[in-house]
Amino acid sequence: ADRPSIAVIAGDGIGPEVVAEGLKVLDAVAGADAFDKVHYDLGADRWLRTGEVLPESEMESLARHDAILLGAVGAAPGDTRIPSGILERGLLLKLRFAFDHYVNLRPSKLFPGVPTPLAPHVTEGKEIDFVVVREGTEGLYAGNGGKLRAGTVHEVATEVSVNTAYGVERVVRFAFEHATKRRHKVTLVHKHNVLVNAGGLWRRIFESVAAEYPQVETDYLHIDAATIFMATDPARFDVLVTDNLFGDIITDLAGAVTGGIGLAASGNLNPSGAFPSMFEPVHGSAPDIAGQQKADPTAAILSVAMMLEHLGRRDEAARIVAAVNADITGRGDQVRTTSEVGDAIAARLA
Ligand code: NAD
Ligand code: IPM
Ligand code: MN
């Protein structure tokens, strides 16, 4: 059979730095020839050079890979040469929407010995190990909105959150199914006390799917209260399911409380397999530390593990997770460069 083919979009800022380490670890666990890796020149540089974000021909070619590994895209907030959102919407969100990545899977686990602001709340035997199932193709990200009387004192700007019964049900169902392979608990996070239309739909669908899973415990939290428990008692969570924007926000917080955003991996999944799924760190291009070998590549490395798992290569995925686990548990206060971290994890796999 042909080798599986991976599209690599290293992107901007720390993206290429962390992706290099992800690929180093991939080669260490699977062998350098196990995958065909095709690099795509996409992101800020390409846009500045050619004015192109993601041409249709490249979309078509991306669709033919078995998976996509992405670093990060996006300019520094102060970079006025690149309009805000052009890369995020035109590249990242375009891929998530076009490839129907309706499950954005974002696991968090606090490894022993990892520094966390939660330290006072971490108790023996109360494991912090949860996963956010973030809806990836709807909500406030749908691009449904506009502006009236732009630039005047009477300007009105709207972004309308799109929530379809079809879209909500499939992601809620995924969350319940996923919980049956874990600790059998799903928490819906929304804000149905204010967002009565969308929240009402999520709540009704959540309850009807829950009825099919009597062995799964359910819980509900409004998003604001969810951030409290994420910061004070994340051990209460197993699977959380939520919409696109709430899921974006709560997963940065989840990363921060479980050892830092540099450890948080994610998968944008198309469970049907009709399109390639895409794996990427939760973090962005981190312009404040880019080019300095300061970024933690662990999130990118764990994203490679999620990619291998998705491709059915469980054993290699588990070996990476074990190597990462051993590495981060022994980190203490040592300061290492991005490539030193990748080297150390790769060495454990050799
Ligand atoms: P960010 O995640 O890039 O950075 C937030 C903070 O976390 C910064 O202080 C950064 O230095 C730190 N950080 C991030 N990754 C780290 C790592 N691996 N190791 C150590 N520290 C790390 O978020 P931001 O500053 O809001 O966004 C910067 C740019 O990235 C923006 O253009 C944004 O749109 C884009 N972005 C892209 C993605 C993506 O491509 N998936 C995700 C988030 C943000
Ligand atoms: C993420 C990012 C993206 C999002 C942006 C860059 C479009 O923050 O992957 O979490 O909001 O989904
Ligand atoms: Mn985000």
C-alpha cells in the first residue's frame, strides 16, 4: 500500500519552530520514511509575497491527504500590513469549515510534577483529565453578520451565531459516544439563561441524546460558572461539550491550568472520513516569542500523537504520549530551547 500522506502547514511565528519538533518526533517513532510529508507554503509570508491566502488548487490538493498537521497562522496584533482575520478566516477556519471538522477535540491532562496555578486545589487521587468537544463548523464563527452605516457614529455591527439541529446533534452525540470510552460523564457548557434560542436548542438536543445513554452522567454549567470550576476544580470534568466560541475560550483556560498553553494539543476531526482531519496545537503563532527558540513544542508533538491515533496507529501514538509524559514530569525548572525539548522527547523514542 502507499505510504500515508501528511500535509504540513507550518504557518507563522512559532508555527514552523514547533512543527519541526513534531516532525522530528514523528520520524523518531515511525521512521523517517513511514509517511509522505508535503509542505505547504501558506500563511503570512505567502500572503505578503503573493496576496494569496489559500488558492482553490491548494484546497483541492490538501483534500487528498490522509491528515493535515498545522503549526499556527496569524500575524502579530500590531502588524498593520496584514488585516486581522485574513489568515485566520481565510485559511484556518476555511479548512475547518470546508473539511467539515465538526469535532474540535481538545484534551487536557495534568501530568504529575507539572507546575500549575491550581496547585492548592490539586488533591491526591483526584485526577485532572478531561476533554473539551468543541463544535467546529457553526456558532459565531459561521461568518454570518455584517455592518450597517460603517464608519459612522451610527454603525451597527453584528455576528449572528448559527446553530443547526443537525450540527448540534452530531457533535453532542460524538461527546456522549466519547464519554463511553472514558469516565462516563458529559457536561454541557452554554449560556441558555441569556442565549435562549441557541441555548434552548443545545439543551433540548443534549437532553434527548442523553436519554439514549443512561450509563452516562450529565451535568450543565453556564459558561461563566464553567470558568470558575475550570480554575478551581477541573477534576470534576470528564467530557465537556460546547459551541465554537465558548469552546475556544475555555480551552485556552484549560491549557493554562494544566501546565500551560504549550502543552495543549487538538484535533479538528471529520469523523466521517470524507475529508482529512487536521491536527494542531491549541495555541497561536505567539509573535512575542517567535524566532527565539523559546516556544514549548510539546503541544505540537502531542498533536502528532493525536494524528497517529486518528490514523489508527495507536501504538505509536501511545509511545509519544509516554515519552512526553516522562519528559514533562522530569522538567522541573530547567530552561530548554524548542529543539532541545524535541530532541529529548525524540531520544526517548529511539
Ligand atoms: P497565542 O496562543 O499565539 O499566544 C498567547 C500567549 O501564549 C503568548 O504570550 C505566547 O508567547 C504564549 N504561547 C503560545 N504558545 C506557546 C508555546 N508553544 N510555548 C510557550 N508559550 C506559548 O495567542 P495570541 O497572542 O492571541 O495570538 C497570536 C496570533 O496567533 C494571532 O494572529 C492569532 O490570530 C493567531 N492564532 C492562531 C491560532 C492557530 O493558528 N491555530 C490559534 C490562536 C491564535
Ligand atoms: C484556536 C484559535 C482560532 C479559533 C483562531 C485563530 C481562528 O484561537 O484554534 O483556538 O478561534 O478557533
Ligand atoms: Mn483559540
